Amino acid sequence: MFKDSALKTKENWKIDTQIKELQNELSDAYRILGFAYYEKMKANDKAVRDSFNVKSKNLIEEIDQKSNQLATLRESKTVLTQKRCEQCSKEVPNDSLFCPYCGASCKESAADE
């Protein structure tokens, strides 16, 4: 059981790191998009406006893709950190002492900690 706990912790850390990296990448993409929009609004040049349209389309696609990846990672983290009853395998609240479905003890053994 200790090995399973260590593996879960390692996987949880890996997902947290990936989430943080994606959040940083999203922040950068939003910053670049905002700066490009600012430049477009400040310029009276048609070439700058056309350049913004192409750049903004690519950035918006990148933002959408990264947002979807972030949602998937967050969902994976939720699944990873769920507590399940060892008897009936149903999801139980993390602070449960007993399974609300089958009544089995959900208290972790000393070996798990």
C-alpha cells in the first residue's frame, strides 16, 4: 500500500507541475495577445491590422488548445486524488471513516501513512 501511495504522490506532483507550466504558457499567450491588440489599436497602418488578425487567430487557437489540456489535467488530478472504498470501490468523501454505501471502514491503516 505504501508503494501505491508513493506512486500516487509522484503522479500528483507530476500533474501539478504540468498544470503550473500550462498556466504560465496561457498567461504568456494572453499577454502576447493583449500587446498585439494594443499595437493594432495604436497603429493606423493596414499591414499592422492584417498582421494582428493572423497573429490573434493563431494565439486564440493556442489558448483554446492549452485551456483544453489544462481542463484534462485538472480532471486527471481529481480522479487521482479521489478516495474509494476498498470493499465496494465507490467514491467516498476524503474525510469519511465509513463508506456511505456499504458501511465498510474507510480509515487508512498505519501502513498507508
